[in-house]
Amino acid sequence: MTTVVPTGGMVTGKHGTLKAYLASCVGLALYDEKAKLGGMLHILLPEPVCDVPDFHRTHYARTGVPLFIEAMKELGACPENMSASIAGGALVDALSPHDREINIGHRTLEITLDLMKENGIAIGMMEAGGVNPFCLTFRIDTGEAEIEPVLLERPETPSKKGQLGEADILETIEKLVPVPQITFNIANMLSDDGADIGAIADEVRKDQVLSAKILRLCNSAYIAPSRKIASIDHAILYLGSKMLLQMMITAQVEGIYQTSERGYSLCRGGMFHHALATARLSKALAARTGRTNPDVAYTAGLLHDIGKVVLDQFIADVQPLFYRMIMEQGMDSCQLEQKIMGFDHCQAGLMLCENWNLPDILEDVILFHHAPLTAQNNRGMVNLVYLADLFTGKFLSGLELERLDASSLQESLDLAGLAPQDIYDNLSVIANFN
């Protein structure tokens, strides 16, 4: 049985196969040959910037690696008998490989290696740095480890449906389940401090399916409530009205992103989890700068990749080819979509926006989030979501098929009024995506 170790996850034992998808995160697998046991830690960041709760300590190399070693010792392992397999720590921006502030993965890797040396643990295998995501697979029974590209399928004859036109996109849009009107009402209410939350809550209570989805999200690892939230009224009291509105719109959007696992998603629910993490980071960065509305930023981050829902069935037929071209050519995924299909997900998203009559600010984010500096309107929000999308993709690889051009990273940071430390301080919000 294979267990996927999520960001911040730690698994130890004597049996089973463990797997972690890594880009800027670092995966550490330890094995004790004599005790015949092992485990894996999926590390998000180098070290905490403040006090963190115990359940978050495994997200950081400085606190998580010692916990991991101690957990191995409690099972009967000895550091002198351990060997380590390490992967990840990729660059965020390949154009500035020496920028230690931006390339957080490098700092995470350095701390991990220092702790291996301090504890006398030998490095048996390592594939770290670079710019591409990898999958670390570890078989506890034997101690065997493999470090391979995230997607390996190679069809003998890649299937290509050819170039798409507007008619193809419109036909697909017509087949999509429309977003309920309540979703757009909620999106508008998020920017209105005088909104009648009680009225919306009354409507939600009438929809048992929507209520159940909202409560599931409220009780997820993303919120991590100290005790179970059992009702919409309880959610309002515990989370506050604006957070409840965000859970409402998230619950509605989740179903739209549930598409093929052979398209953009590289795992079950990959597109949705990436969108949710981007939404959370967008909100956090907006709050940090004070230049854009954090609640609108959340909605924009949640919907930024909605065009992929339209193109998903077409990408499914060329997924391995698409992935290989991203890895080999290092192009922005929108450029490759244009090359393979004649249409990219930003353009498809614009057509969906027009069909659903979404607000202009969301339309601009959806159309320009791969090229934020070309946006004429709402550039601050577009740029913010671009940064959140870029860093989410780098630290939560293995969710969806995408590559953003990072050449404008520094200019985007300057435009947003953010320093690399601001990104680092807020990255923990993307943990626990599942």
C-alpha cells in the first residue's frame, strides 16, 4: 500500500511504501538497516519565524528533522545505522540561483543536510536543487528509494487532437455545470462590510448538501478548529462571518474543479487543492501589504485557474507530452498550451468569465495571472495572485500540471511592495491542503 506524505507530514514504521511530490519542499527518507524500519518527512520551510503549535513543527526543517529522528529512535532505530535519501529544494526563480532570500528551498535543504551531519546520518541518495519537481518514493521494508520526475508515462505515439477554436471552447463551456448564483452573491458580499450575513446563512441552511460541504471544509486541516464545528451558526461564531463566506464560495467552487485525474490534476483533487492554497496565500499577502482587499484576493486566487476546467478534457489526451515539453523546454505552460492546442487556459477562462458574467477584477486576474505586468487594470490584484500562484506551485508540486514564467518575479515583488521575507513569513498558510 502506498501512502502519499503531504506537506508537513511525517510517517514512520516497518511496512509500506511512502511517496512525496517535491519541488521547493524537501523530502527526507530515513532507513535503519539493522532495525529494518524507516520513514519519511515532507518539509515545507527552513525554520519557524515565530512560535508555532506542536502540530506545525514538522513543517520546518529546524524543528521537524529532530522530531523525525526522535520518532525513529523511539521505534528502535539508531542514527549511526541510518541512511538518508533526500530530494527537492528546487529553485523558485531559475534566473537568480544565488538569491538565498527568494530560493527558500535551498535554505531548507541546507538545514536538513546540516542536521544529518550533526546526527551522524549518512546520505545514501540525493537529487536536490534545479528547477524541476520530483517524486521521492521510499519502500520501508527494504529501504529502497527512488527519485524520479513527477510524471513518467510515455505513450508510444502521443495523441494530439490538433488546434482548438472558439467554437470548441464554447461547446465545452455550455456543457459545464453553471456556478449557482449564490456563489456570485457571496463573492460580492466579501467586499461589502455591511452585508447581511444572516440572510445568506438562512439560505445555506436550506441546502443540506452545501451545508455539509461547508462544515467539512470548516473542520479540515486548513482551519484546524480546536473542537468540531457542528453547525452553520457555530461556524459563524467560531470563524466569523467573512471566513464563513469564504468557506461557502470554496464549497461551491470545489465541485467545478473536480475534473479528470488525467488532465491538469496530477492527483485526486489536484486543481482544487492548488486553487485553495493559492487563495489562502493571496489573502495572506493582501493582508500583509494592505494594498488590496484580502477577501477579494481570496476569491481571485480560488478562481484564477478556472479556465483549466474548460481545457481539461483536451489536456488529458496529451498529458505526458505536455509535461515532458514543460520539463525539457522550460516554457510557461500557457505558451505550451498555445503551441499544442492553439488556446491557453487564460483565454478559456476569459470566455468562461464572460459566460458567467464575473466581475471585472476577477476577469483580469483570470486572463493575466501568467503575465501580470501586461495587465492594464487591476494590476495590483493580478500581480498578487501571480505571486501566490508561483510560490504555491513551487512548494506544493504534484498537485497540477503547470509552470509559470518566473522571470518577472523580482519586479512583481517590488510592484506588490513585498520582500522575500514577507513571502516566507506567510507560506505556512498553504500547508495542510488535504
